[in-house]
Amino acid sequence: MSLTVRGGNRAAAGTHAREAAIVNAVADQRHTEQKDLPAQVRRWVQVAERITVLTGAGISTDSGIPDFRGPSGVWTKNPGAERTATLQHYLSDPELRIAAWQTRLHHPMWSAEPNAGHQALVRLEEAGKLQALVTQNIDELHQRAGHAADLVVEVHGTARWTRCWSCGDRRQMSETLARVTAGEQDPPCEQCGGILKSDTISFGQDLVPDVIERAMRASAECDLLLAIGSTLSVYPAANCVPVAKAAGALVVIVNGEATAMDQLADAVLVGSISDLLDRIVD
Ligand SMILES: [Zn+2]
């Protein structure tokens, strides 16, 4: 596990006692020769009152769900798979949809369980500190770990539901996968015959403006942003980091490798995400 500190751009101390405590904590951290950064972040979590969390695929890899852009990522190992996730190709190519349904049918997501990292974030909610959990993930493992559904902001949608591209009919994915298992290679919408897709945001598909606005507002109104398991290279989700920073929040990045925004963070923890989260949340 390697630890990296970035603390040089913290704003000057305000008059608020809690902010003063945080600034003192930052000074303490520099004097402890950065030897126990997780313990330092743990103290920030203890004094924070409004925490916004952003999660990416890295938090789910310990649950057996491969990420996309990491060293063992789905798209790193098989660039062609990215085509399936592109709306224009999905809608125009029946063969690609048949392959996509088979991929969904055998996806490790259906047997995945929340891990210690997901559980640690539930403790933030139980402590009354969590104001929003913005996630790029489509696996619903945060909700399954026990979060209130209205705290989870799914910027890229969810793969546990299907949506009809024509009429918008929305159903549980399990219902549609049962039709695939029963022999329908590319099951059409039962209401209108339209094309069904997982209720996720594909490449080339518009994001949901209200959802993105909520994610940015939660980032602007927090005093601590935890960015976890994301390479922070996919926008607009990655904008949570500069938005929180500009609003004066402390920013902590927790990931298995360096991210595109490490230079903006007050602390960067690199290592096992589930282990690190377990250490920084009481
Ligand atoms: Zn339909």
C-alpha cells in the first residue's frame, strides 16, 4: 500500500471552530511525516458533518465485478466490448443485442454481494453524516448494503432494470433475463414491441439532467468529499471533485491506483479500497 499526501492548497482557516480543527489537523498531518494517512483521514471523517461520497467501479471489484478501465478491466482486456455499450450500435445491430443479452445473462453482478467497503459507507449514513452517495456504478450494491434508496444518486443508471427505448416501460432485469433463458434471443418490449436495453446510460446517450444536477449540488454543499474507486476520468461524474474543492470542502481520493485528479485532493489513499474504507470509517 502506498500513501500520498497532497495538502498544499488548503484554504486559509475560517472562524468556524470545526474548520479551524480541520486546518489544525492538516498541519498535524504534515508534522507526522505522513506516516499514518488513513488515521488522519479517519479524524477528518469524525469531524465532518456533511459528507458526499462518489464511487466508481473500483469499490465493487472486491465483490467480484470487474471494472472497465483498470488493469484487469473489461474494456482494457477487450476493447470491442465497448461497442456493445454504445447506443447507436446497440439500437441498429440485432446481432450485437443478442450478444449483449448473453453477456447480461452471465454477468457476475447477479451473484455479487456488497463488500466491507460498501458496508463502511453505510456506517456514514447511520452516523447521520452522509448527504448523498453519488455512484457511477450500475450494480445497486450500495442499496443492497443497506443505504436508503433516496440517498443514492445513480449517474449512469442501473443494470438491475430494463427500459424500453420506444415507450419507456421499466421492468426488473430478472424478468427479462428469464425470457432470454426461455429462448428469446433479443426480447422485445411486451407493451409496444420496442427495443429493450438495461436502464443504464450508454455511450452516446444523454445523461439525466436532474440526476447530474443533484450530484453537483451535493458536491458543492459538503464539507468532505470522498471519491472512491473511480479513475476520475469520466465526466460529468468526475466534476464532483473540482466542484467540492472550489466550494471549500476537503477532498479525499481512495483508489487502487493513481487517478486523474490526485493533484486536487487533500489526501490520496492508494491500496485495497475495502480495507482502506474499513480503516477510515468508525
Ligand atoms: Zn415499449
